[in-house]
Amino acid sequence: MRRITGKGGGDSLIEMSPTESLSDDGNGYRQHASSSTGSLQQGQSESPLTPGVCVETCESLNTSLASLVPSDCSDNSWVRSPSLEQINSFTGLRRKRALFLKYRSRIGKQKLSKDSVFFRDGMRRIDFVLSYVDDKDCEKKQERRRTYEANLKEAGLELETEDKSESEDGKTYFVKIHAPWEVLATYADVLKIKVPFKESDIPDDGDMPMNWLSTPFRLPKEIMNPEPDYFTTPFSKSKPGLFLINNQDTFFPPSTRNRIVYYILSRCLYVSEECGDKKGIKRLLNNGSYTSAFPLHDSRYWIKSKDVNCESERYDLYKYWARFFCFFKEQPINRIRKYYGEKIGIYFAWLGFYTEMLLFAAVVGTICFTYGFLTYGDNEWSKEICSDEIGGKIVMCPLCDKKCSYWKLNTTCNSSWQSHLFDNVATVFFAIFMGIWVTLFLEFWKRRQARLEYEWDLVDFEEEQQQLQLRPEYETKCTKSKENPVTKELEPYLPITSKCARSCLSGATVLLWISLIIACIIGVIAYRLAVYAAFASIMKDSPTNHLEVVGPYITPQLATSVTASCINFVIIMILNLMYEKVAIWITDMEIPKTHLEYENKLTVKMFLFQFVNYYSSCFYVAFFKGKFVGYPGKYAYMFGSTLRNEECDPGGCLIELTTQLVIVMTGKQVWGNIQEALLPWVMNWWGSRKARNHPESLYSRWEQDHDLQSFGQLGLFYEYLEMVIQFGFITLFVASFPLAPLLALFNNIIEIRVDAWKLTTQFRRPVAAKAHSIGAWEEILNGMAVLSVVTNAFIVAFTSDMMPRLVYMYAYQPQGQMNMKGYINNSLSVFNVYEFQNSSRPEEAENPMWLNITTCRYRDYRYPPGHEKQYFHTMQFWHILAAKLAFIIIMEHVVFLVKYFVAWLIPDVPSDVRARVKRERFLVHEYLHNYEVNELKRQLGQQGDKECTCTPMIYPTLPKHEVLSEVL
């Protein structure tokens, strides 16, 4: 048997290897070779055990186990044992010994392994874990694993395998990986990882005025800034004395350690060099050789480890960040970055900053909405619509053919009042404000991002080789090779003809699926037209008016708009699920060369699909509905069919746009939060329940993490996509709904904590990755910011009634007063009912109620019947059109002028950050110079009295001002 020495007493612990089995031969026990020897001493002799030796060994084992001190951090006294199936096949003394070993291993594991992140020796940290289910029928997978693990050991990594008998399901093997100092130092040098060399001597900025007001929202200083501020420089293995290395085991944080190990895993071959260049853990996961690969969380999230030597970053993140009751607290961004890496850290920094900026937009939007509510009684045109003398005597033309009848204008009294809440003077102000707000948001984020780049040592960051490496799928599908002009090595490549063909097919597929979205929108429009006639026919006698409270508000227009918006939302969610798969399929078909190229291509496609899917219905209501309807007697029909083009609600199209926006935006946010919070909880409920309700069970640290969901390569991608779509809702159409930023603010407060909760409790720990910005999403946000100015200008000009009212008040008010009296009568044209065509004449025209009706009114500016230019547009129509175009031009130029002025006024990099960068570069040059000089002097001093024949110093002494000038 192989032996490892325990820490208690002088006895030795007997341990069976994970894959050892017991079988009868003439001499007692016969052993088979173990596949896990990473933590066992090599070269020890092995001899068969006799029953007498077994009894002595058990007594020694009992003494050793009793003398060990339990620890929360390590499980250094495990006793390996055969599986239950093997035990049941034993008899006699053999069975008793096996049961004893199994029992003692469970006791040791119960006390020692529940929070372990170390090898069995309690010294070497587990930096990564691979798991697999041994398929004895597939020798190819076994051979891949053997070769891969052997190559990992040759690369310097240390491995230790846990047998399947120790897993909960009895099927899964766990391979624990540890990177020793030599490996970490070598790859830190290769990857140019920045490490501290001197504590920062730049004092912190003084407290801001009135800083005490933010005290309730702040976290403890040790949580916000877990480490002192250091000056850093890329690590160099040849200059260990330059850096602040107090402890080699803790010098590189766990996030850096798992990033280095993953770098090695992604490049290690799993076949012999003669068989080709097949490498990488991703390909082994894809072909089923391994079931998962992940770094460990450092502890349980719901309880802090009692051992002071155990890390508890996960517990602190859960306590101060992931719990919903911390929603009003700031985020511990530095701790997030330390635990999860810069890529995830910068996402939460951006999301938190976006939420903070939403607070200002939400306050202004709420003020604008309150203004509309407070001026409810000053709405002169609504008073005219609701009055019996004006609105009660105006007969309106039917809104659909045949099924719809004439109607009184005062029946739209409620929708007119509702429209005023959003369609008032404050709407113009808020549209202009949001155009400036989005510019301030993007500019201040650039400053915040620049500060994070400095604080997180990303100033000189370049995309890592890991992100630029060839994708395994690219290497597999590209059979041709050519020489790389940089590395001078042969690498796979995709011929230009194949690349063009795949790009054309990809573009055609994108257009096809976008056409499907447009077809769905047309279907919803047809539904609106058909159902409106049905609602109008059913509700012609107003059977809902007898309902208390809600009865007067239920109209054919409202019923049609709400049901159509709900159907459109359902279609959007269904198409959204389809488009995720389609976008990934199209991107895979293009065979991108690198991971970065793959992510960028997928970002463009997914955003394009989501943009058309979510916003197309809002664009239709805002810019097309009610704009091409014609006039009574000469209506326009959709694609030559019998369905008449849809008219706006009598209260205006803006209220319909508001309804559409509220249903789609709110529905998306509610469904997204339910999906993100509830679904992971249900899927992981059983595993979390076992871990939490049975903390003293055999549920090991790596098994707890193994049962969690994988965050996945695209996990962060979908989080960005969701927020960018929300950003579009609150910027592109915000003029129609000033409360949109408030809804987004509430959603983001929940979103931050839900995402934090998922990462901390429901997902495995992702591999740390660097990122100095939010990537391609920044350009998308800039594009949407520019587009939002245009869309809001058009909404105010063409969708709302603001421009017709202002033209009337300033130019067409008959009494020359600055009020809106007479506006309703002025804005409605007259039509002779006898000129209706038979296809559009209402069926109830013979109703006694309408027998004496000779004319009806409709929304437009046309000459009345009998005029020499009857039914042609009046001069007032052209004046209003000119006013609309002038408003669009003026608003766009004003907002863009302010936008570019603000962008010029606010530098992208704060002055103090620029000074710190220069100071750090100066110190790096100075310290490197002094270090080289001291090393040279030390080497010369070791030569004693020998004659110096060396060349002059490479780094001569230079004055500080010369070093500084070189840096600057």
C-alpha cells in the first residue's frame, strides 16, 4: 500500500488510491495501479497485506485519526476506502476492515472536507477542477484523458484525483489541479500580469463636501477596498527582488491563479505530438472526455469559515452585495474584481453607474409627469371634447368600414384626459433633457472607466493571447494551412471563397429572419384592423358603461390597443428564444477565427435581431400609424386589401405609443427577472438544499460547485444585451412616456442584486478574464444615443399634437389670444356623408339616430365640401408641416451642439488619473534602473579582488529629471 504521513503523532496513515480495487489472490490483497498519484509519495515499496498486518494497521490508523485536529480549511487526514459494491462482495476479516476504513473516512470527511479548497495535504491550493464520468466502453476518451493529464504534469501542474466512490452519485471522478510557484511565476511573466512593487505614495482625495449625506449608502472601508493601493508593473521572473513578495502562496490572488491555469488548460495537447495539434480543454468538453471544468468558490456563501486561514470572499460578497436588502448600498466593485476578475467587475461597475445616472432621469421624468397631472384642469381642448355644447354635438366619421357607425366626439373624453398626462409642454423639455442626459451618461462613464483602468492595472492592457487564440472549431473545420507572417508557423485558415460564401449565406439568413419579424408585425396590424371592427360592433351600445370605475374607460380603441400589445409581446418573447439559437447558428457557420471575433460577430447579430424584434412595433405606432389613412370617401387600404389603414386613437397616437411601450418594456423586465431569479433557483434547489441543510455531510467542496450551473462563455453577453435593449426603450421613445426611466431604475436595482445572487450562489465561479472596457457595447450605446435624438424629435413633431396646438395658438386663434379655445373645431375637417362609397358606408346609416346627419368630422386639415378645392389640404396643414420640420431641425441641432460641446468640455481621462499614470511610469523606470544597478554592483562585489573585465554598466546613473523626461 502507498503511505502518506499524517500530521498527528508518528504513525502513518494507510490510504488506498482512488482507482485501487481489492481482489482475492493467494496472499490476501492484490493492488492495481492508481491513476491518481499527484499527492502521493513516489517510489515507496508496496507489499501484500496479511490479516495480522491488517489488524495492526487498523490500530495504528485509529491512533492517528484520533490525534488529528479538525480544520475548516483542509482535509489532510482522509482515509480512502473501497466502494459499497466492493465491500458487499467481501467476507470475513476483509469485510470488517473495509467497513472500518469506510466508516473512518466518512468521519474524517465529515469534519474536514466540507469547506476544503486544498489538496489532501492541506498545503496545496486547488486552482481548478476537472470532472468526468468514466466510460469504460470508450477507450478513446480514456486515452485522451491520460495523455492530457500527463501533458499537464509535464507543464508543471500538480494533479490529484478523487475516486468516483467518494462522489454523491458514485459515478463522477474529480481531478484537482494545483499550480506551484514556478508555474505561476513563469506564466505571469509570459502574460505580463501586473503586480505591486511599491505602495502608493499619492494621498487619497479629500472628502467631498456634504459627504456625510452618503454615509447610509456606503459599505465598510475594508469591504470596499480590501487591499492597499500599490504601484504596479508587469511581473518579471528574473527580478523577484523588485516586487513585494511576502508570501509566494498568496502573492497571486485566486482569480489570477485560475486564469493562469485555464491558460495552460486551453493550450495543452490531448494527443501525442505525432498525431496532430489537437489541444484545449474546450474541445475535450465538447467531445465528452470531461463533463466540466471550473475553478472553486473559496467557501460556502451562507456561513463564514471559523478558520482564520480560510478565505471568505464569497461569504463577504453574499453578505454585502448579493442580498436584496443591500439594494440601497454601493457595490463592492474592487472586491468583485478581485474575486471574479476584471471582465465581470467592469460589467457591474457599468451597471451600477448606469443605475445611478438613471436616478436623475427618473427624477426629471417624474417631475414632467407630475406637471401633466397638476395641469389636468387647464387642458382647454379636453374640456371642449368633454362638454355637451361642443364635443356632444360634433359627429365623427366612422373609424372602420361598414361595421363602425358614427360617434360623438365626447365619447373620447377619458382618452383625451389621459393623453394630456404625457402630451404636454413638459414633453418637449424632457425630450431635450434626455438628449443631453445620454451624452452626460456616456461621457462620465468614459471618465469612470478610465479611473477603473488605472486602479485595476489596465492602462497598457492589450487583448491577451488567450482571447486572440484560434478557436478549436476554427482549427477543426479549416483543413488548409498557411504560414502566419508573425509567428512564422503553419496555422489553419479559411479560403477567401469559402469565407465570402459563408458571409453571403449569413447575410441572407439575417434578412430572412428580419423579414419574419416584419411579417409578424404586419400580422398584428391586420389583427388590429379586424378586431377593432369587431369591438366597435360589439361595444356600439356601450355595454361596459354600467361597470363601476373602469366602465367609461373601456373603449374599442383601448381594447384593441391593449390586446394587440399583449399579443405582440408574446410574439416578441417567442421570437426572442428562436433568435438566440439562430444567431449562434449563423455565427458558428461563419467560423470566426478568434474568440474575440466570435463575440463581436454574435454581438452584432443578436443586437440587430433584438432591435428589430423589440422596437419594430413601437416604430410602427410612432411613425406610421395614422399617417397614411386618406380621408372619408377616399381611404387608403393596406396592400390593396379590404382592411383600411389604421387611424390613431381620437386622443392621439401618443397615448397608443405609451401603451405599447409600457406593456413591452414592463413585460420584458418582469419576465426577465422571474426567469433569471426563479429558474436558476429551481434548477439548483436540490443541490443547494443538500449543501445547506446537511453542512456536515459528505457533500464536498468540489461537488457543491460541480452541481451548480455554469455561467458560460455567453453569460455576461446576455446580461449586456438585456441592459442595452432597456437603454433603447428609455432613450428612443422616452418622449412618449416620461416614467420609463423610473421603471428602468426599479428594474436595475433588482437586476443588480439578482445577478449578484446568481453569481454568488447559483453559478460556478467563472474563470477570471481581463477587460479594459465594455467592448463593442460602447459603440452600440453611442449609436443609440445619436438615434434617440432623431426619434424623440420626430415623436414630438409628428406623433404628439404639440406642433398643431402651438401653430393654432400663435397663428390661427380667431380672437388673437394666447389660449386654446376653439382648437377642437379648428382641427377637425368636414365631410359630406352622401359622398361615402358603398364599400365604406356604415351599415347603421339608416339608424333613426343618424337619419338627419348630413356631415361628419375627421382629424385633418382639408377644405370642406362645396369649396373649389374641396378635400385638398388647407394652408394651415402646410404651416403645421413646416413647423414640424423646423422643430426637428432646431431640436436636433441644439441637442447635438450641446452634446458635442459637453463631450469636448469633459475630458475622457480625469486629470488626477493622468497624473497618477505618469507618476507610476516614472517610478517604474526609476525602480528598474536602480534594481539593475544594484544587481550589477552585487555581482561585481562577489568577484572579490579579481580584476574587473566587465563592460560598462548597461544602466548608467541618470539624473531624475532625465528619467522623468524619458517617461513623459
